[in-house]
Amino acid sequence: MSLLVARGVRKTFAGIVALDDVDLEVEPGELVGLIGPNGAGKTTLFNCLLGITRPDRGSVGFAGRDLARMPVYRRARLGIGRTFQRVELFSGMTVRDHLLVAERARRGDGALWKDVLGLGRLRRDEVDRSERTLELLGLADVADRPIESLSLGRGRLVEVGRALMTEPRLLMLDEPSSGLDRSETDALVATLHQVHRERDIAIVLVEHDVDMVRGFVSRLYVMDFGRVIASGATTDVLGDELVRRAYLGGAAP
Amino acid sequence: MHDLISALLRGFPIGCVYGLVAVGVVLTYKTSGVFNLAFGAQAFVSAAVYFVLHVRDGWPIAPAFAVAVLVVAPVVGFVLDLALFRHLRSAPPIARHVVSIGLLVGIPAIVVLALHFGTSPAYGPRGIVPGGLVVYRFGEYAVSRDELTTIVVTFLAVGLLSALLRLTAAGLRMRAVVESPRMTELAGVNANRVGSLSWMLSGLFAGLAGVLLAPLFPQVSADNFFLLIVAAIAAAAFASLSSLPLALVGGLLLGLIGQLLATWLPTGSLLAQGLRPSFPFVALFVLLVFWPGLRRRRESTDPLAAVDPPPPQLAADVRSRELTLLTRALTVVAAGVGLWWVLAVANAFWLLLVTQAVILSIVFLSVTVITGMAGQISLAQAVFAAIGAFTTAQLANRFDVPLLVTVLAGAAIAAIVGALLALPAVRLGGIHLTLATLAFALFFENVLVKVDWIGGSAVPPRVARPVLGPIDFAGDRSFFFLSVAVLVVVGSLVMLVRAGTTGRFLRALGGSEVAAAAVGINPARARVTAFALSAAIAGLGGGLLAMQQGQANYQADFSVGAGLFWIVIVVTLGARTVEGAVQGGAALKLFPQALKAVGLSLTWQPVLFGLGALTFARHPEGIVEHGKRTSLAAVQRLLDRRTRT
């Protein structure tokens, strides 16, 4: 059974069709890319899947459950993690705190009475789990640094780590290479590969950077003007004439 | 029909004044991102200066008007921008709100001191045309010359301003600065100069509204101007905080509907008594919660604001182990000495004061929760305390419930009211939430307090002291111990919550709401929890205060004005720590004694704390916390040097 299924998703903004009957499927543990020129509707689709925007028509399901009208935080608890194109970090907190907040969010609902009885303090196993994620992402050396002192590339890794702490089954990355240079992007791809190997999470990548997509995902959706114009195995799709004309400017890559 | 038209004629000039202030509020909001709650206080400055020059000192109208409106008003705006708001452009919105609340408390007190308003009552303000009371008759309808002037001046001023913003280069620059002062500066525009211009313009509007409004009341008093700003904020909300013409329309509508209600509702009915005076607050609350134009609007923040450093960590989080031990030891010693002094040395008067300070510290811990932890400003904390006090009084007097039970019931009811208030308002966040709490607080003050089973009839309901088994807390000394015990319990509770899940979630939400939701935190739930907890603490403190005073006296202890002052004190001293709240309680009760000792007027208290809140701009953690960090750093250096040699 597919992990994430979107069927006939349509969204218009003031009469402009941003998404026109889009279908999308992601299998458990699969690496999927979503590319397209600016304004193709990638971000709108992303927002519809995460619950930030509500589609006018169509359905979104996750692990057999209908996500219609489900708010962002409940989708997160079902197992959809994400990162942001313009990094969204908790200012004033350390790297470790970021992971610990996410860990606490995964565990419980934050009932006030538990805090009042002193049950809300940090526990050993929470610290251990955050430690393992810090190791995996290579953030152990900056664990106690305030988040503001980190570079953009590492900030994005913190976002990945924060999402991983919620034990997602699907990780959605919104243009993770934006603002990073070539070597930072390569390092990020390497880390993501490792995350995928160790945790077996499905990853959806929305990207501009075709090189990054080519080296990372096994299946690709290409959007243009609010429609999916091609989908399939990455190498096939990137060789497709239609895709090259819409997205790559006609010339062979 | 005749009634209708004369009601409209009477409502129109009032609506014009509302509209003028609303336009000024929208203008500053649009051009500097500051929602200026002190706008009414600015209007009061001009009204007071005009009154003093024209009525008291007998100046002719023209020079008095010129000085009060054309000179003083823009200068006040210019100074506020130069000294304060300019430095807050890319600061977090909460810093700007705190500063404007500080001004709201401080400016009227400064005016009263500077113009010697305290000694001579400011009765009989006059309008800005000679013979303002002359009445023109059109058939059976009458309009006074003052009213006509107000209408003409309003439309002229708003028309000129709209033209300036739409048609001139200065207007274009102003609109650009709103989006991002930093980016506008990158494009070669001097954002500071543009900001000054807009603050002078809005100051001018405040001054104009001030002198036009003054003759509508029998005396020039800051309270009238505070209510004026509430009506004007409702009008500004109607305009979605963005359209100047709509702000004027909103003001007119409010004025007209207010007069229609006055005419049509049967006099003497509960509805008339309740709805008429509270109409602006109800309108404001409803607009804030339901008006779609506001819902789409995000609080204005500079896209480049992230460049600024974040708030520093609490001193307690960064100090070394030996320093922690040292501070704790010192705290224990200080508390011991304090207790010894209260029990062995202090007389009845000082025991009373210290007990009140302890109880107010409990109330102030509610601000620690809502402002320090949740990052929201609530102006309804005094009302939550009042709910606690009234519940305590009513349950004990009517149903003979034991007092220790009623005071807990008071806390519970305050929590429920707080949660109910927060449910619709909490997703607004920021300034909109603050305004919703203000609207609710004013509604409570003007309507609910007068209801028999809430605030009691004309006399404040009496409250006795509690008894617990063999212990009777009737004595001042035993009640002091009870208060200290409650303070210790509530203080520890706040610290536990801060270190626990709720505290973490709230800190994450303060950092980034979208990211917090993306890891599964329910923003609304966390904020409503914080609101309910904060209201419960305030309610508990209010119940204790009523027991201590022997009565639940709304006017003396819980008014909206008092609540504003509380926020200002706590935020000035430190809203993020328990110590800040305790120091706030001590300051509120002991500072007046210090003023008396040196022979200064008590008006100095709002002046000093109002101005103190302005330090929030530089030290958002509060001046006590700032002082603590600096002194801790100094002691640490000393310790380091010792260990090295």
C-alpha cells in the first residue's frame, strides 16, 4: 500500500489555477523528487500535502488515513516530517534543545498536570536519543551552541534532525539546497543518503537543483503550469523530450 | 424619524473624532509597524496644553491652537520616534507593544506633573472656534459651531493625508519603509527621516483629535482619552489596519451606532445600561475575532529581522556551579533576614504592606507565565484577579462555602474565563490578542462589575479571613505566613512548568510557530493552556488580596488602569523569572513609601515605571535580569582571577 496518496488535487487562487488535478504517490521508504520551473505549483502542492493550504478538490491520504481537514500538527504526529526552504529554527535555543522539543512533542501531548507534578523534566533516554541523532547528522560538536551561531547548511541539518526526532515515516524537504553551495549540497545529499539507509524513511524532495535530484531520487515528478507533465524513473523522465522543453530549456542535459 | 436624524447629527462629530484617531493609529501602524497604544495619551498632551494656554492662561485661540497642535503634537511624535521606536523597527513586535504600553502609563502622569494638573481641576475645556456653543438651526435640527468645525477639520485632514500618501514621493517612501526599513535603506532611502515624518504626521493627528475631543467632556482627563483610543482601535480594526478612508468610515459608524443605541434602547433597561457604554469594546472584540480583513493579516515583521541578535539566555542558565550555590545561599539569607524583620521589627502598617507585596507577587507570577513564557501580552490580568476576588466573596457570602475552598474556586473560574477568552482570540496572536484582552477587560469593568451577583451592589462585597482546622488566619501575622506559603507554592509551580513540556513548547512556539506545528505541537492548545494557567494564578492572587483587604474592591485594587500598570512593572523588572515577579510586587507596594519619604508626589510612580518599560527595548529580559547578568559576570571574573593566582 502506498504511504502517501494524493488524488485529483486542485487549488485555485483568485481564479488562477495553481494545481490542476494532480495525482502523486509515494511508497514506504521511497526517494521521490518533485521538480518544475518557478510557479509550476510545487510549493502549493507541498502545502496541500502538509495541511498548510486546503485544496479546493481532491483527496490526500497518508498510511491509509484521509488527511482532509487535518491540521498541520496532527499530520506531523501521524509521521510526516518536514524542513523549510527558508530555515525556521527556534531562536534562542541550542541545537540540542531543538531535538529535545521535537522528542517531547513525539512522546506526548504536554499535559500541564505532569509539569506541575515535576514529571516534565528532561529524562535520560530523551537525551540519549537526541545524542544518537546528533551523531548521525554530524552535529555533536555544536550540540550546545545557540542556533543563531550556525551556518545555513548546518541549520538545515538541524531541521532534518528535528524532523527525525519525531520518527517520521515520510520526510518532506522543501528546496533543501537553496542557499547552499556545491560542496554543502553534496554533504547534505551524503547525510540524507545515510539517514535513508539507517532509518528507512520515505523522502520527498522539492528541488530546483536538477543535479541534486539526479543523484538522490529514484522516481521523479515534473510539474509545469499546475499539472504533472511527467513522472517515472528519474533517468527516463530527465531524458523525456517534453520535460526538457518545459524545464531544461530544450537542450539535452 | 426626527429622533433618528438628530441621533445621527449628534453621532457624526463624535464619529469624526474616532475616525481621526483611527486614521492616526493606522498611519503609524502602516509606516512604522508600531501599534501605538499610547496614541490616546498623545492626544491628551495636546488637549491639556491647549486647555492650559487657552482656558487657564487666557491666550487667544489661534496661538494656543498653533502651540498645542502644530508645535507640541508633532514634536511629541518626533521625540517618540527619535528616542524609541526608531530603534525598535526590526525588534520583535512584543518589544514595541510593551514600549507603547509604558508610554500609555507614563505620558499622562508626566503631563499632570508638568502642567500642575493635580492641584487645579481642569474643568470647562473649550473648542477651537470662538463661540463654539452657538447653535445653527436647520428646521427642527440643530448643530453647534464646535460640531461643524470638527466635521470640516476631520475631512480636510484625512483628505490631505490621503493625497500626501498616494501622490507624493514622500508618501511612496513611507509605504516602502513599512515593508522593510532595512531593505528600503539598501535602496538608498533614509528610513529614519521617513519614520520621523510619519511620526510627526500621526502626532499631528493625535493633537488635532485631542483638542477636538476635549469639549465633548466636562473636564480634560486622561481616562476619557484612554476610552477614545479603544473606540478608535475598533475603527482601525474595521479598516483591517491598512486603509485610511475605511478607518474614517469605521470611526463614523461607531459614533453613529453609539448614538443610535443611546436613542433607541429603552432607558433604564439592563440592555441599555450594559450595551451602551460597552459598545466600543464589544465592537472591538467582535471585529478582532471575526473580521476577515484582520485574519489574513500577519503582524508586520521585518524580513531582515533575523539579522538581530536573539534575547540572551537567563543569567541562571549560564552561570557556573559555584555561582549558583552562592546566589542560592544569598537568597536564603535574604529571605531569612526579611522574615525576621517582618516578624520582629515591623509594625502593623509595614506588616500589611509586606503582605500585600507578597500577594501581588503571586498575581504578578501570572504575567511571568503569559508574557515571560508564552510571549503574549494580556491586559486582562487585573480582571482575572478580580474574578478570583469576586468568586471568593460571592461564594462565601451567599453559600457559606469555606474560604479556602472559595479562593480555589475563584482560581478555577478565572482559568475557565481565561481559556474561553483565549479560545477565539489566541490564533490572532500578538497585538490582536492584546487588544482582545483589553476589550474584554473594559467590558468587564464597565458592565459586569455592576452586575449584582458578580461585583456586588454599590458597596464592595466583604470578605473574611479563612480558617483551616485549628489554624485561624484572621490575624495579620498568620495571614502573612499563609501568603508566603502560597507564593512559594505558586513560584515553584511556575518554575516546574517552565522547565517542563509546556514551557518547552511555548519557547519553541515563540521561536517559530510553523516549525513548532511541523513537529506536532498544537499551537492553540499550548497558548490556551498558558492563558488558563496565568488566569488561574491571577485569580488565586486576587482572592487572597480580597481576604487580606477584607473586601473585594474593584475600583481600588483591580481596575483596568491598575492592570496596565502591573504589566508595565513586571515587564520592566523582568517578566521571564520568578524573582522578577517578586521584585515587582515589592516595588509596587514599597516604592510609594520611598517616594513619600523623599517628599515626592505619588504621580512619580507611573512616570518612573512607564519610562522604565522603555528599557524593554534594550533589555527584553528586564532590568533586574540584566543587572543580574552583569553583576554575575563581574563576580565570575573575580572568582576566575582568584583560582588562577
